[in-house]
Amino acid sequence: DPRFASFGETLDITMKKVAQKLTGALKARMATFESALASGEVAMFTMREESVSKTRRSAGDKYDLTNVGGNSIQLLWASTTVKYAEQVGNDARDSSTSAVSAEINEELLQSAPSAAIATFISLLNYMTHLLMFVHDHALLGRPELSKILGKHIFRPAPPDFALSVADEGTFMTDLLAAMRRWCIPESSSSQVWKMVQSVEHRLITEVGVFEDAMVKLNFMNGSHVVHGTDATTISSLSKLAKSLCQTYVETQRCQIINTGRNILLNTDYHNTSRVGHNVKDPAEPGSLDSLNDDPQSAFLFNECSVSLVAQEILSLCRTTLDDASDHDAATTIDNLPPSLYRASREVLDLFRAIIPTRYVK
């Protein structure tokens, strides 16, 4: 309509402001999840809708949503924390019911493989119910408005999101960072390797349910098959969930290389320690003194000074190769052993490159 030539632009600006308010609320709740997780607990939010007939006025923008009069519905939520029960030896806890779309409860959270995974699932549950409320009551179920709002909330993250310190404000970047921070363990052991596989399967299911809900609400575009292997990927979130094992492997490799680099750069190469045995020279063959010679002395390592840097690098490589040769590593995550072998070689390459250059004088 030529009479409202700028209406589309105005509507887009309005939806962008709504998206900023929602993103602010989501980031505030994410801080709550972080705080609970730091205490070894899992935060969850229970929600209920309440009818409000009293007009609320604020001193801010006259077009602010809180200045709309008449009957309205508000969403109230209460935060509670759950003490996650670690179950030793149970590395593949799973649940046939998704915790994203269902009413959140302690039983569903306890079914997650770890407290960090339960925290991420609880975050997706909170987002799902919050955006369902916005869709039904703020946007009145209108798909065209949902698409505009979803465009601002779930704007695709840049390809180098893992290296970006501050993106242009998309909440998708925060979700990806939370999944990396909470769902990818930093440690390396047979129990962790098995858990990573369980986590990947669980996240594919939960992220799929979350994206399906967003598609039905028109906040996202596309189709997604939750349990199918040929599902159409519609966001960076599902991409990361489906490649969690590979991301864990690359994370381990980077941690090993960074550890080796820190050893080489932060430890003085001239700091040494005495190692080996003080082996006496053998007596004249055939003499009486030769009868007192230690027959094992030829096999003893003569006493010398060894750099602490070399010892720490050797210890790091040995630990890495021990993990690479572990039977569970090969049977649990296929590409983990070759990646660990590669990391150990790269640490030795760093040693050969850094030490001569740094101490050339």
C-alpha cells in the first residue's frame, strides 16, 4: 500500500526491539544457569500464565509493551535448583521423553548424562516455553510476525563463531558457546569417551525437538527429522550437536598442543634436574678389583642433568600416547587415537622449533 510505504521497515524495527528484550531476558537466565552449575546444581524454571487486568504504566517509551492497557496475560516463572546425582559407572543414562518440550522436572534432568548436559537441556526447555508464550500472546499466533522475530533471535552465527569474541548480537552465538562450554568435557578418560557418545545422541534428540518446536512456531524455517540420520540441518546448533564427538577430539588435540606450548614458553630451559646413576669406571680386567664391579653397570643410565622442559614435554607426550593406545579410545571414538598421535608429534615439532630459536644466543 503506497500510503504505508515504510510500514515493513517499521515493523522490522519493532520486532528487532522485541528480540533485543527477549535476548536480554534469555542472557540473564543463562547467568542463572551458569551460577547454579558452578555450585554443582542444575537450575530449572517452572512457568505459569496469569491474567492481568490492571494497566501498568512506566516512565519510559510511551510505545513500550508495558504501557498497553486492557486485559493481558503475563508469564511468571520461578527458579529452583536440583542437586544432580552423579552415578558412577552409569555412562549412558538416557530418557525416551524429551526434556525440552515437556514440563521440566527433576526426573527428566537426572536422566541427562551429566549436570552440564542437564543445564543445557533446561535452558532449551526455558526458551521453548518462553517463545511459545510470545507466539501465542504477544504475536497472536501470526506466522508473518513470528518469522520476522525469529530472524532477529536466531540469526545464523558467522562461520568463525568459535573465534569471535563479540558477535553482532545474535543469541544463536550464545547458544553455541553454551553448548561448547557445557557439553564438551575437557578431561580425557575411558569414562569420558563413553559419555561423549551418549551426550551426542542425547543432544541430537533434544536439539531436534527444540528446532521442531521453533519451526512449528515459525521462528525457524525448514524441516527437521528428530531421530533420522538424513535430517535437514537448519541451524548451527544442530550441526554442532551432530559433530559433538569430532569437536571433542579437536578440542582435546588443541588442549594438548596449548599445554605443550605453555611448557615451552613459560619454563626456563636452563632449569635442570639430576637424573641417572653414578656409575664407577670398571677396574682393570683380570685384576682382583674387577671382582667387585657391578655386572649391571653397563645397562645403567649415567648421571647427568636433564632440562625440566624436556621432562615435562616427554611426560605430556607419554600421557597422550597412552591415551591413544587405549583400547577404549579406538572402540568408542574412531578418530580419537590418530588425533592423539598427531597431537604428540606436533608437540615434539613445537619443541624442535621453539627451543633452538628462543635460546639461539
